[in-house]
Amino acid sequence: MPKCSNCNTGDLTNDEVCPICGNRATNVADNDDQSTQDMKKKTTNNAEAALASPKRNWIPIVSAIFIMAGRYWIILTAGILLVLIHHSAVKYWWNTWFLPNSYYSHGPLVPFIAAFMAWSNRKRIATVKIKPTWLGLLLIIPIIPIFVFGRWTTSSALCSISFFAFAVGAMLLFTGPKMTKLMLFPILYLAFMVPLPATLLDEATLKIQLKSTTVAAYMLNLTGYDVIQSGSEIHGSDLPEPLVVGAPCSGFRLLISLLTFTAFFVYMINDPTWKRAWDYISSPTLRRVCAVFVCAFGALYCGTMGYLFAGKLMIVAGALAGLMFVMFLPWKKWLLLFLSFPLSLFVNSLRITMIGYSGIWTGTAEAMHKFHDWSGYIGLIICFAVLFGIAKLIKADKFGIPDPKPELSTSTEGDPEPWKLVGRGGRGFAVIALFCILLGSNLLIRPLEIHAKGFLDKDSIPKSFGTWTSQDVPIAKNVVEMLGTADLLQRVYTDSITGRQVVVFIEAARDTTAFHDPHSCLPGSGSPITSDRVINIKTGLREPAMVKATLLRASGDYGASLVIHWYMCGKLVYPNTPMVHRHVRAVQIRDLLDTLTHPQDRDRIRKRIDRRQWYWYRFSTESWDESTDEEVLRKFIAQFIRRVKGFGEQ
């Protein structure tokens, strides 16, 4: 009677799949005759046989899952520990995914897509020999200080970096470089579920928001409707109400979703030719010239896209990414990736235009709102259809991971089964021990309460002085929500002689993430910045005797304005947002080092941290004559500062 050769389960028919381990049954006699030969073969993935069997049913599938979990328990344990170590970052990701109008609402799908990509490589995985290496420690250990600092400051961006570094390092320690190389993209693909830092997100959103509005206004004008653009708004007599392109409609959400899909789409393309753009040229000289040209194009294109979509910080990163794409990817794949950026901008602009059409053709604002609610799905469908069409055109429409070549297999007879090689030599237990230590450090590291609300002593701010009288003005609800951890004051001062008004806006916060850079909010409100320079204002005080501030001139369709702003912490003054961000991080590093090197003074250091606040002062007034208006605003600020109780001592 045939029985399973793996677990000896009997009463099976020939070629029947064993319900316990997923192995195929063989006749006892046949099994005895071939036992020597079978022992020499490397039979590792019996669980895969159950999953791939045409007679698939739940019993062998569940059995296979338990068998795989039992064999690779050490990797499963490390994965659970990795998530627990970064529980604060994972919690932040989860909450961000389910926010209203979130840019990352696709986040919950990303782990399943990454798992599918890994499963699609199962045949290649079976041919890769597992060779754990201690090189993984070279990736994990240097990142530990970044993790500790990220945990200390509750920086999700730094914790995200450590999450991926620890994951790749652990993969090297468990399976070795070849398996890590095979699984690298599915691991890094998880980055599409990680929210970008708020500073970068705000700048990128604003840039795409303004560009989408510009293109949409051009489309409406091109089709015969007289509209004008004012920042992120479109006005026209044919529109029932102004078409306001808010941050959720900026197009950045569409871009992130499209890039997430395109990366998966490109990875799954089966391109058997695997040719780069210059591989079609037979002449060696022309091939080299073409390679240089294509690499330069890739770097220039992605650097430009990085600047257009995310600002100066992404120029170098974009250029390096473009260079890597064209050098190491087939031309069909990087072409589809490159097209994602302009495609998302064009389709989002088209969507905004269609919202405008719905209002123009129906004459009601309600139609615009209803179409807006589900037009995002139309945009995604259009993007996917265009990508599929281009892929079909360039013959990149075959999907699936190609089977490995037999000659590339590194398996040899007599080797132990793969699961027995995972983390051998103590490497796997080293990962578990290291992750347990890091998990324990979470209990010892008390995060800074940087998200506690700031406190602004409003009684210390003068309500009147000289010829100036004031009135407090309510702050818009969306501004309060955006700057949630800051204590805010908005006060309008009026000169009783000239009638000039100066709007004073002051924030007090424990962390500068609550500050909103005027370079972002002014263009979005329809007032592009036309002048930007640093000035010095004499305070008439002993300290600080001078304030270094940023002077902005913004001009829009409804007039021009002057804005002077700066940041302060005690007597330290910073004219712009990047400088104060660098100062905050430097101070936090110093606090962490003091806490670690002087544990006996921990309470004193904590009190010093709790007392520290950053302040943001912004003064704005309408402008007709820039030189005269600047002088008036300077004098007002100097008089104002001298009457603020405790200025520079907070």
C-alpha cells in the first residue's frame, strides 16, 4: 500500500498528496528501491507541493503553513520583534493610513503586495543556497544610534530608516547575500506604506498643487472658458463658485498611489530580453556614447522631477535614483517609471478641469462637489489604462517572475535542507538577542514630550503702545488643526493716525513641526513670493541687541504684502525654518548625550527639556511702496519687541 515517504502516513493511493506534510505518496517497494537516490536529492519544500497541488484543499494548505512556520520560526520571531521594536512608528503609520484624505490610504495593501512579490519568486528561492553571513551586523550596528535618537525624539522618519536597515541586516544574517538580493525589492517595497516627513510632504504638496492648478486653468482657457488663476484657486464668471484646489486635490496623493502601483507593475514584467537602451547598438564606440547620453538623461530627468515635485532637497536624490534606474534596469521598466511623474500631474489637472466642467455645464456648485468626491477613482483608472497601453505598445505586457535557469542553481547533493541552514553558526540567535536588547531599550528610553502643547503668555504681549491699538482676531479652524501642538495668538494692530494695519501672528511650541513656513502658505493662498532676503532689526535691548529675520514680499491679484518672520529659543534667533530645524536636532542630540553620560542628573535634564520652547514671530502688512513700507514695519517691530515682557528670556 503506498504511503508518504516523508512522514510515513499510510493508506494513500498512488500519487496522492499527503494531507499532513504535502508530500506525494509512493509505493513502499518503489520507495525502498529508490531510497538511496532520494536521500541524495535535496527535498526541501514539501509545503510548496501542497500549495501548488491541483488537488488543493484546506487541510494540506493549513498543514503546510504550520510546517513552514515551525521550520522558519526563528525568522518569524525576528519579524515580530522588529515590529515590536518599532511599535511607535508602526502605530503612527497605521493612524496615518486611516486619516481622512490620507495620502497613504493604500498603506494596508502594501504588505500583501510585497508578500505576493516574494511568493512569486518561490522557484528562484528554491534554487538559491542559503549562506548566512555576519555582514548583516555591519548594517544593523551603525543604525542603532539613529534608532535610539529616533525613539528619543519620536521621529517616525528616523525609525523608518532603522526599520528597513534592521530588516535587510537580519536577512543577511539569516539567509546570506544571494537570498537577500532576491528579497531586497519586496522588502524595500514596504517603503511605499511609510509616510514622508511632514516638512517634505508640505513642500511637495504645495508644488504639485500649484502646477496642477496652472495646467487645469490653461485647459479651461484653451477650451473657451475665461478663467484666471490665483495661487491654488481658479476664478471665472462661468464657474458657480471659485474652484479651490486644496491639499487633498493637489495630485500628490495620486502620484504616490500611481508610483506604488507602477513599481509593482514594473517588477512583475517578464522581460526575457533584459536589454538596456544601449544594448541594441553593435558598435562599441556608439554604445559607450549612447550609454553616457542615456545615463545623463536619466539623472537630469529624475533630478528635475525631484525638484519640481519635492524641492531642492530632492535634486541630488532624484538624480542618483535616475542614474541607478537607467544603469541597472531594462529600458522598458525605467521608461514606465519615468512616465509616472508627468502622467500623474496631467491626469490630476484633467480631473480638476473636469470638476470645473461639471460646475460650468450644470451651473451648480453641488455638482462640482459630488463629482469631486469620486473623480479620484476616474483619475486612477485613466492612469492605469495609459500605463497598460504604453506597456502593450512597447511589448512589456507579459507578467510573472521568469523561472530560474538550471545552470544557475547552487544546490549540491548532500546539503542539509534549506530551513536547517537559516541563521546557522549562531547568527540567527544573535539577531534575536540583539532585537531583544533593542526592545528592552524601548523601556529605558523615555521619549521627549515634544508633542505636548506649547504655552504662550498672552498677557506679556502688548495690546497697545504709541499710536497703535490692537484687536485679537480668531484663527481659522484649519490653521488651528494644522498647528495643533502650538499655542497661538493673532492680533491686528492699527495706527490711529495713518490707519495702517499690521497683523502679528505668534506661536509657542515644544517642537518646530508645529511651525508652518510662509514659503509654503503664501503661494498656496494666491500670493507668490517675489522677494526673499535676510535682514537685521535693532531691538534696542541688551540681549538680543539685534534680530536676524527673513523679509518676504508676496504679490497676488488682490495686492502685495510684506512679511517679516523669525524663530527664537531664548536669546537664539533663526531667520528661516531649515536653520531652526537643524538647531532643534542639535539640541536634542546634546540632551540625549547628557542623559546617557550623566544618568544621575536625569531629572534635572528632563526639567530643562520640559521648560524649553520655540517661538515664531510673524509680522505682515499691505505694501504699496516697498522701501517705505519696510521702514514702517521695521519701526513697528522694534517698538513691539521692547514692550514684550521677557523677550529673549523664554
